[in-house]
Amino acid sequence: MRFLLSGPTVAEALARPHNGFSALRLALALMVVLSHAASVVTGRFEDEPLVHATGFSLGEHAVNGFFAVSGFLVTMSYDRRGWRDYVLARSLRILPGLIAATLVVGLGLGAAMTRLPLAEYCASPEVWRFVRGTLLSFKSNASLPGVFEDNPLRSPLGTVWTLKYETICYAAVLAVGFFGFLRRRWAVPALAAGLALTLAWLEFTAPTLPKGVETALRMPLIFACGACLYLGRDRIRLGAWPLVGLVLAVLLQPHAPARTLLFVAESYGAIWLAFLPVLARPALDPKADLSYGVYLYGWPVQQSLHALLPSAGALALLAPAILLTLIVAAASWYGIEKPALRLKARAMGRRTLGTIEPAGP
């Protein structure tokens, strides 16, 4: 029992000189790429073994971790910066990379992969609908004319849908913080408890709960749990007990409300991992924050490889997909994201980039 409960407080862990947030985010992004290896080839997300064991794919579990980390770090960002710097920081961290990825995929990759003549492709209204839909509503199921027509799934930016929920959560932090509720101990925990109870009740009363409804509750719940861990940093201790919750949740599947337990346990587990001393080492801290680029570009890279090599299996395409995704993510980081962070630092009167700077999943 001592092993489960006798860890440091979150505040004590935050005071350490190093943490594992950057490495954890990169690992989660690569898990999404790994999870999509089979679905890009088959078109069926349910083929993944973890879906049968836990009800969710590896990629969905990774997104859960992303939202927990984001809830923790974004709440900390608002708490330390105030609303003006918070809005600037969130905008310059998310928008430049997303705009660049949308244009690169829509105008660059699409033009290279389309079966249409280049002039016809560029003149097609579908291209501009794709750009507008991605940037204005985070639409991830939009296709491009003549692109990936033989792939089981045609969408070239299939992961950006989570940014919709991320943006909603950002706006919620802004509203809660602006009206002073972050300073009230009960407010955010009450919100998290309300989301958890609502989701548990719905899953108990409606076992066939629509995926969209579950997602609309799951994402904010996990984000709010991450926020609670930051706000309760002086009282909450980091122990290994969430592992027990994870095991119980898996064993109880598909019985409700096991999934709600799973989400709460994963939220705690993600933050616990980020502060685990064996992972919070300078040697494991990536020199470049590639997680956002990997998340954005992993899907279009995998779609392109499958279109070019349709007879190759998922495992054969996985290694080149990861390598190419990391290369493109590095280009995104050094060419787009890092300069945007420098601009943010200058605008906020800081000389150096922060060591913890969350990006959307």
C-alpha cells in the first residue's frame, strides 16, 4: 500500500528541474501513428486488438493521455500568465502548425497525389472547401479531388477532429479563469465530477451510447481531470494506484461505468508518468518538440504510403511511415512552430522558450 500512495505531491514534482512531459507527448503521438497503421490499410478501426480488450484503440488511449496532459499544462499556463498572455500563447502554439499543415496537405500533397490535371485540381472548389473546413471547423473527414481514391479512407487529415474539443477546452479554461473560478477549490473538481457522473449514468442506462456523445463527454472529462491535478497540486500525491484503476477498468469491460473509471485513471496515470523519475531525465527530453507535427502529419504520410504501395501490409509500411513523419514533423517544428514560439516569447517579453509548452493532440 505504501508503494501505491507514498509519492510526492504534484507541487513537489513540479519543483524538480526536469519532467517527462515532452517525451510523453512524443510517445503518445507515435502511439497514434502506430494505431493507424492497420486502419489506413483496412479502413476498419475496430481491427486493433486493444479495441476488443478495452473498448478503445491504442490511438484513442493516446488521445486520452494527450487531453490529460493538456488539461494540466494549459491550466498551469493560464494560472501563471493571465488571460491575455494565455490567449496569445494558445493561438501561437496551435494555429501556425495547423494552418501550415492544411496548406501543405491541401495544396502540396494533394496536388502531387491527385489523378486530376494540376490546373483542374487547383481550380476545384473541393480543395478550398477542404482548407476552409479544416481551419474553421476542424473537419477531418473531408476529401480532396482525385486524392486517395483507392484508399479505404480518403480523408487526408484524419486526426484534426480532436482539435475541436481541444479548442472548446481552451475556451472553457479562459472562461473559468476570467471569472475567477480557478481560484475556488470546488469549481473545477465539481465540473469534473459532473462530467464523470453524467457519462457513467449514460453508459449505465444506455449501453449503446453513440460514439459522438461519449466523445463529447470523454474529452472534456479527461481535460478537467488534468486541470484538477494541477489545481490540487499542493494536496494530491503521485502514487502508482491508478494502475489498479486501469486494471479494474479493463477487467470490468464492458460493464458500465467501467469506461468512466478508465478515463479518470488514465488522466491520473498520464500525469504520474510525466513526473516519474525514471522518465523525467534530461537525456530523455527531446531537443525538438515534434509531438504536434507527428500528430498532424502522421495520417497524411500513412495515407500517401498506402496509396503508393497498395499491396504492402500495415507492418511493412509502419517503419517508413514513422521515419517520414518524424522528418516532416521536424520541418514543421523548425520551420513553423519554433519561430512562432519565438514570436510569442518576444510578444510576452521573454527571452527564452518555456520548457513546458503544450500543443494540441
